[in-house]
Amino acid sequence: MQKINKEELLLINGGGFGLGLALLIGAGIVFIIGVIDGFVRPLKCNT
């Protein structure tokens, strides 16, 4: 096993995904749930 120093450790990329991707996936799931809920349980506006 080879030991690496701090500079080499900071140059390593990979192993996960960013916060933006997680937020995008979450927003997509919430949008799809809202569309399905709108078709299954339509509510009329109270105006």
C-alpha cells in the first residue's frame, strides 16, 4: 500500500454526486407526484 500526501489527496476526483444533482432528482420526483395527484384527485378552484 502506498501512502499519499495531502496535495495528492486533494487531486482525487470521483465517488459520489453533487448536491445539485440530488436537488434536481428530488424536484423531478415531487413534480411527477404532483402531476399524478392532479389526474387522480382533481380539485376545482374556490374562486
